[in-house]
Amino acid sequence: MESNGALDEIVGSLQAAGVEAIRIETISREPLVVDVDRCVAVLRNRNAGAGDLLLAIGGGSAIDLAKAAGALVTQDSTASILDYLEGVGQGPQNREYPPAGAGHADHRRDGERSDENAVISSYDPPFKKSLRSELMVPRIVLVDPEMAVSVPPHVTAWTGMDAITQLIESYMSRRATAATQYIACCGLRYAVPSLAEACRSGRFP
């Protein structure tokens, strides 16, 4: 989205509406502990806090980074994200709301990250853990399917298979219920033929 000019277009639209837009971070992989800590430091240097808007533009990695940074920037503690991660941290738990109106613009096929998790990774020591809090669940989610129309066919294929895999996992989960299995079956009934149709005319690298 940065290379094709979409990001500049969004920033320009915000500025035209009188909104001061500050670009904080660009990420092309799952966020690491150092990414979150750096992003939080930049936000604090900009005096970000309650009442500001933190907009994540991209897929799950961008959204997880924004969710984690938004949750930490309002904390009194200046501890690393490491202290807040489930099963890793020994420090305080995030108790305050993220900056008001935190938004997600998800450019993927498999939906929006509207849960209470932000997945953060580390190479040293190696782990993949969640920052988890019900306070990170958005109060409102806007989903625009047309945002995915311009996605290249191979990206549609990858993200579509990701969605199908998660539906299968949900159906087979030991914690599955009749209701969740019904939703998974409905999703698969639409996802499999729709993905084939969406990718039929595309060329894959």
C-alpha cells in the first residue's frame, strides 16, 4: 500500500479534512517486541494519548502493531511490551483504554482483527505471544469488501486460504460448539467457491 501510493492518498485525504496526520511506522512482517517499543516511544514523543486517533492501514501485522502500541501509550508505566505479554511478562497489566477511536483499516480477505488480542513475536528469546485485554476490543468495526478488489490474485489466494484454514480449525476445535461449527460450515460454503472464482483469471508468481 505504501509502494502503490494508497498510503499517501489516505494521508492526503486526512490532511484535506483538517486532520493532522503523522506517519509513525511501516511494517511488512509480524510485529516484534522491538517494533512495539519503538512505536510507543515515537507516540509518546508526539504526546499521543486519549482523544487521539491511531489508524492501522494494512493487514493483521499492521493492526496488531497499532493495537499493542495504542494500549501501551496510555499507560503510566513505561515498561516494555514484554512485561505485558501473556505467559511472558511479570509486570502490570494494561488497565486503561487505548487512544479513543482507535481504528482498523484491514486490506485483507479474511476479515478484521476485532478481537482482544495483539500477537507479538520475538527472536531472542524465541516466542510468539499475545497482548490480551478486553479493553482492546473495538466499540465499532466497519468492513468494506471493496477494499479487497484491487488486491493481486496471489494475495487473494493466500489470504483466502488463511480464512478457509481458520474456518476448518474452528470447526475441529475441542472447544467448538454447535453454534460455532454452524458458522464455520456457512463460511466454508461461501469461501471455497468464492475464492476459486476470485482467483480463476489471475496469474500467480
